[in-house]
Amino acid sequence: MSADQTLAFDASCHIFTKCGFPAPGLHTFIYEPVATVAGFEINKPMLLALLGSVLIVGFFWAAFAKPKLVPGKLQMVGEAGYDFVRRGIVYEIIGKKDGEKYVPFMVSLFFFVWIMNLWSIIPLAQFPVTSLIAFPAGLALVVYVMWVGLTFKKHGFAGGWKNILGYDKSLGAILPLIMLLEFFSNLIIRPFTHAVRLFANMFAGHLLIVMFTLASWYLLNGVGIVYAGASFVMVLVMTAFELFIQAVQAYVFVLLACSYVQGALAEHH
Amino acid sequence: MNALLLAAAAEEQPPLIPHLDELVIGLIAFVIVFGFLAKKLLPNINKVLDERREAIEGGIEKAESAQIEAQSVLEQYKAQLAEARHEAARLRQEATEQGTAIIQEMRAEGQRQREDIIAAGHAQIEADRKSAATALRQDVGKLATDLAGKLVGESLEDHARQSRVIDRFLDELEERAVPTGAAR
């Protein structure tokens, strides 16, 4: 594999060498398959996803496999993370009584999304798995199936529809319009925005980091070195910013999932 | 150019259309995490968290009962202390009263003894005076008869009459002395 293939751009290309800026774009998010396993064309994001899963399970295994009443350091960190999602998100949104059942799912979801985001700034990986729509879409689909299923399970067929469509007699003549709006908003737009919010944030963040990184390299010639320095500072700033955004997006994704489940369990409004 | 190849591939793969292989692998990856956490690890930690909460609650209960016990012991102790103080005060009071009584008794006794001694002294003096007066009377009588005998030239002692004369003389002297004493 040549340097060009690994880096996805021409490494010898610098400013003032009659070489255009190799701007990042959609192709930055395309990875050629490295292997084919059981019909799956495995590429780098998939490997990162699987490795991320192993790391999450590994961490929680080390922390919680043999938990102690007086926790060690690792267990304490694990408990803090677990408690953050349990109390900070699930209990807050769904409530302690109804929410307890969904804690394992939400905890898994949070750490999965977060670690997939975190790959963005891990050296050598340096790619947020969630910047590929397939990963957020899969998770959003699971959440979607879950809350729609819960709605009908809890309220029955008619009650479930009433719940989803926001049926309320007091609205009078505009009720059909509201129901139509709610139908689109809840059943069609909601899973889409749920997935795209995460995807787009990670996509944009990665694009920015790649752009400044490429620019730092590209400008590294003649007077351009000054600008390369500025660009590299931006890489550092964006990396720190991404670290924050990654956690926030994971939090938001789980928060929304909880709020959908809470809406499904609530009596129709 | 690899970049061009990738760019071409990008046109085939619009960013908002999920790649099926990635979708499946992503779900598999999530199921791995969810499976381990939901089936084993989180129930594990929940058990320990519950145990810990119980341990803490038990500790708190124990501490509370210990505190209640300490409180009751303290009250008991205070009551005992108050009782002891009361007892001490009572004893002191009693002792003071007894002391006063003893002092008064002693004083009365002293007074009585002093009076006895004085009275005994007076009686002694009176007795001495009486015996002295009697002795003096006899001596005076004897001296007077002796003197008279010498003057007359013969003994007057044997005559009872003589003694009566002397006694009469002395009585007269006394009678004379008494009115002068009374007048004085």
C-alpha cells in the first residue's frame, strides 16, 4: 500500500509546486474494503466499530466482572459512567420506576455512540465511525422500532395510534391537520433527524479536522509555513472541540432515545 | 490517482444512503456491547450497588441505634449525677444541723459546769468562813477568859457561869456588829 492510498491524498503535494489543494470531501469518508468475511466487505470503519465494541466490553468486563463492595479505581470509573447514564439521563427523562428496564440499553447505547465518536481523535484510527450514516441509522432504527413497539404494546392498537398522532378532541376542527403533522413528525422525520443529527455532527467535525490537517501539510513550503503553523493550531483546537462534541452528541442521542421511550409510555396527551 | 478513484466511488455512494454492510456490522457491534452489558456486567454491578446501599443503610441504622443508646446512657448518668448531688447537699445540710446542735449542747454543758464550779466555790468559801468564825469565837473566848483570869488573879475556867458570861458577851458583840453592818 503506498502512502497515497493510506493517506488518501498526494503526500508530495505542497503549495507553490503547481499542485492544487487536495481538499477533503465525500471521498474522505469512503474506505476500500480490506477483506471479505462471510460476504461482508470489511473496511476500516467496520473494523473500528468491532474493535470499539471489544474495547467497551473489555473495559466494563475489567470494571464490573468481579465487582466489589468497596470499589477499585477502574470499578469506580465504570460506576461513575454507569451512574451518569442511569441517573443523569434515564431516571431524569423516563423516571426511576419505568426507566429501570431501559437502563442497560441506554447505557450500552451511550457508550457505543461515544466510543464510535471518540475514534475520531484516536491516533491511527482517526475516523469517527458515526460519520457514516449507516451506523447512526442502524442505532436510530433500533430505537425507532423499540419506541413504536412500546407505544402499541402499552396503549393497544387504537390507543397507540392516538398516542403517536397526538389525538386530542379539544382541538376541534384542526385535529386532522395536527394528526397529519404528528404522523410525519413522529413516524417519518423523527428517526431521520435522530440519525442525521449524530451523523452530520461527526461528519462535519471530521471534515474540519481533515481539512486543517491537510492544509497544515499542504502549506508546508516557503512562506506558507507560517500559515501551516496557524492551520496546525486549528487542528489542535478542533481536536479538543471534537472531544467535547463527541460526548455531547452521544449524550443527545441517548437523551432523545429516552424521550421517545418516555413519550411511548406516557398517557396520550 | 487514488483520490480520483475514491471521488468516483463517492458519487456512487451518496452520504445519506446507508451502506448495507456497514449497517449490519454496526448493529452487530452494538449487539455485542448490549449483550455483554445487559446480560452480565450491569446485573453484576447492580447487585453490588444494592449490596452497598444496604450496607450503608445498615451502617446508618447501627449508628442511629448506638446514638440512641448513648443518649439513654447519658440521661441515666445525668440522673445519677443529679441524685448524687442532691444526696450530697442533704448530707451537708444534716451535718451542718448536727454541728450546730452539738455546739449548742457543748455550750450549754459548759455553762452548767461553770455554774457548778462557781456554786461549789461559794459553798467552800461559806464553809471556810463558818469554820473560821467558830474557831475564832472559841479562840477569842479562850483568850478573853485567860486575860480576865490574869487580871482577876484566879482561874475562871471551871465555872460554867463564866462560859455563859463570855457567850453572852460575844453575842452582844455580834448583835452590835449586825446593826452597824446593816446600817452600812
